[in-house]
Amino acid sequence: MRRVRTRPPRGGSKRPPRVARRRDRSEAPSRRAVDRRRGVAAKPRDASPEAIDRLLDAQDWSALVPLLPRSTAPVDEVLARLRAHCRALLTWNRRVSNLISKNDEARIVARHVAESLAPARWMAELAIGEWLDFGSGAGFPALPLAMAGIGRRWVLVETRRPKILFLRKTLSEITTDGVLEVVGARLESIPGDSYRVGGFTARATDKLGPTLALASTFVASGGSAFLWKGSRWSDEIESDRSWVSWWRLSDRREISNTAISVARFERI
């Protein structure tokens, strides 16, 4: 048998033999990834009342008390309403469709309820009776604020059907002191004379300029718009100055231990 000589690579150096790299245990695919490849359905999250209550019991409800304005409703009653909302939301999240991310379930009080209530005392000082909430989603910030005694009437505007269904079901089961209405429509498709309000809220929705343009249709002169914004709020304010035709920035307050702040704009 003729022996064939192999020519070394140019440069005179020999390539090191290829050695199969041993996979580190930490790099092993997760059980969920393996299950997905095998077509195995993910194990459903426990939506039993006991599991939901354990999740809620582990959260800091006492942190909400300093945020609540002085109102006719006792604090215990307000906290019970807030908890009922969260219980309904988590149950829906696990049984029907996602309203909030899975990671937010264990911090729903701090991430959603507390952030919604952060400007409650500030808003109570304005004594605004009628509010419109844009992009209500799972009910934040409108429901916690209404449960805390802010306003006499709230209109919640939402476009996504699963969230509309959840809001309507929740409002049929949870009592509040004010009147709440869910409108399933895009805000820009609602005639301006349908609702005339003194207050407007929007959390985690569109950019500041377009949001204030929509709000100007419904908020009367002298009214207020409260917008929840992240760390890039100043960029949004400066990049689109069209809002100055209808609004002036009155104040902005940061939410402690977060990158979120709430800005109040006054309707000119």
C-alpha cells in the first residue's frame, strides 16, 4: 500500500489536533429547552387559590400604606380591594392569557401596584373628579388609584381583547367607591366630545408627544395629565416639542428605588 505524505501548512507550523470540547455542566440545555425540542408541553403554573395566596403573602403590602391618600375608605378595606385585583390578575395570568410577565408575578405589589399609587397623594390634592386612563392593560394605574379614592369616575381605554375581557370581569366582581367604565377602542378613534375629563393618566404606553396630543382632545383647560416615564423621559420631552402647544410641564417626581418618574402636565 502506497504511503501518502501530507504537506504541512504554510508557515511551517502544524495545526493542533482537534479535540472535542467537553460541555460544562453549566452549559447544558435547560429542561425547558429540551422539552421544547422534544415537543413536550411546558408544565402549567399552579393557578390554585392556595398558590396565588402564597405568592401574594410573600409580598410587602405594608409598603403601600404610606402611598395612600387620606380618604373615606379605611386602609384595610383599600388593601383588601388591591389584593383582590392582584389575585384576579394572577389567576387570569396563569389560566387564560398573559397580562403581565411571569417575572413580574412575584413583584406585582412593588412593580405595578406601588408604582401606580406613587402619585396618589399628589393627585388627591388636585381633587379632580373625572379621569381617563389610556392603555389600561391589566388595570394599572387606574384601578389602584380608583380603589385608593382618587376621582369619582374613571374611563379605562384599552384595545387588546384579552385585557378588555379581564377588566370588565374584574370590575363586575370588585367594588369601588367610584364609577368605572371600560372602553374597548383606540383612543384616537373616540370622538373628543364623548368624554371631557379633568385628569388623564398613561403608564407604559406611547411616547410623550403623541400621548399628550391625544390627551389634549379630552382634557379641559386647567386639567392635568400624569405620565409614567422611564430614564429616557427627558429625551422624549426634547425630541418632540409639539406638546407645548397644549401643555406645560408642571412638575416631575421620581419613584424611589426605581428608574421611573411621574410627570404632571397642565393643560393650557
